[in-house]
Amino acid sequence: MKLMDKYILRQFFVPLGYCLLTFTMVFVIFDLFEHLSEFIEAKTPLYQVVRYYFMIIPALLVYIAPISLLLGLLYSLWHLTKNNELTAMRASGISLTRIAVPIIGVGLCFSLIVTVFQETLAPWTSYWAEQFIRQQELGDTASMRYAQNLPYNNERDHRFWIIRKFDLQLNNMQGIKVVQQRPDGSDLETIRAEEGRYYDGRWWFFKVTNQKYDYYNNPVGPVETLPIRQMANWGETPDDFINEVKDPMFLSALELRNFMITHKNLSAKTYSRISVDIHSRLAMPWTCLVVTLFGVPCGLHTARKGAFMGLIVALLTFFCFYLLMTFCQWLGKNEILDPVISAWLPNTVFILIGFFLMARAR
């Protein structure tokens, strides 16, 4: 890394760090005012409140990282311009593209980090935080821990489950009925079990009864009784049942994709809605890269007019971007636009504008 790159990054990281910290604190304060009365009434220990706010940070990154990057970028360019350092770099024959390389690299790294968080930590921590708030509101009730009379239809493997009681924490089942069907829709067998547990990547049923059927759904042979049965070839995992209970907003793109695979008979509108959600989850983290490509030429233009103008440009940029993103998602979910286009169009538009402005700024 050249000395110039280190200097630009140092000038960039300081305002970026302040912006990330500020937006995080603003959200925490706003959220604390909203839930403070619930924490007080529930007598929530301080360490649990602190843990709650740490848990929601991964989900916040997808929103606060792009605006922080843009504001930090605009401020650093304004500071370099004010001290004539940017002018000196360009007078020395260094192109704008070369100056922008370390900044765009930071945007790319943030996009990759946020993508990983969106697919791993953020869905789980968001769901945990939502359950934590419900617990403060309702108390530690069994209704939060257990899913009652949970149906699950695995259309890919032709299995329909009805679970009387599913433990969302320990992943244990009670009162299980599974109907295994043939590809033509006729019943192959009905399996009932008093209890089910998930060990070593497979389900184990206890106190099992099994009834087989012919192609006309007539019972074949007597009911078999087993004390224990290993369901070795079944692909269902505890997450499949938990995701059936969760709101889709707490699912990652991969989990939503798996939901579509196991639910093949979705309506066209539901299929479009879920497809848009999948691609939107994948597209949103790349806003970090988009704002750096868009922000460099904008920053050069606004730097000469002061830091306040940079703030106005940042706010207008994000208003326009999220307005376009929301509108495109609406078009996709209403089957007017292809789901892929509706999710990625805002990023594409702003990247093209950024390249155009970059070319003109040369």
C-alpha cells in the first residue's frame, strides 16, 4: 500500500468511525425511549438490556453502514479540498480514479462484511431481539417457547407433518404425526410418535406406531409398534420448523430459498414476493459499494461548497435511493418487474450515475 493510500484512508476512517458510532447511538437512544417503560416494568437486569442492544447491531449495519460511508467520504473529501491536498494530488498527475481506489476498496469490504452478517448473524440476532422484547411485554410464558399444533408440508419430499408441541429452544417435539406420500399423492405410510429429538443430524422418534397403505389409501398389514425409530434419510432440520413459525423478515436469503424449495405449490404472487425478498437481501449490502462509487465524484463537486452542502447531498441521495428501492420492490412483488431486476435496479442505476459523474470529473 502506497503512502498516499494510507493517508487517504486515515482521513476517511476517522469521520467514518464517528458516523458509525453516532448513528448506532442515535438508534439505541431512540429504541431505549420506546422500550424503557417495558424494561422498568419487567425489572430487566442491566446486563440483559446491554446484551439486547449488542444483539441488534448486526442487523443495523445494512442501514447505517451506507449512510456512514457516504457522509464520511463527503467529509474527508471536503477536508482534503479545504487544505488543497486533493488539488495537489491531481496536479501531480494522479488521476481521480487512482485517488478513489482505496475508498472504493473500503466500500467493497463493507459490502462483503454486511453480506456475511445478513446471511448469518443478523437474522438470528434480530429474531432473538424480537423475542426478548416480547418477553419483557408478556413475561416468560410458555407461548413464547413452544409452537402449538405446528403444521409443516415438505412438498419436495412429499411429507406432511403435524406437531402438537414444538420446543423452539431445545428443538424437541411432542405428539408427532407424519404422513409420507408417494409422488402421485397417495399415502405410503402414517407415522405417529409421542416424542421426537434431533441428534447427529437426524430425527429420532420415540414410542412409534406405523401404518402402511396401498395405492388406494387402504391399510396394508397391522399397525407396527416400535420403541424408537431413526429417520436416517429425512432431510428436515429443526430450522425448517422454526422458520415455519418465524416472520419472513427474520429469515436469510438462503432460508427463504429453502422455504421455496420445500413449498413448491406457492401462488404466483407469493412466489414473486419471496423472490423479491431474497434478491433484496442480497442486493442491499452492496449499497456500501454503490455509495462510494457515487460519492467520490459528488464529493468533489460539493467539497468546494462546504461540509453542509455535502450533508444535504448525502440526505437527498439516500432519500432518492430508498424511494427507488421501495418502488422497485413494490413493482416486483406485484409481478410488474422481474424479481431480480426489481432488487438490483437501484444499485445499477446509481452505479451507472457514479461512473458517468466520475468520467465527467476527470
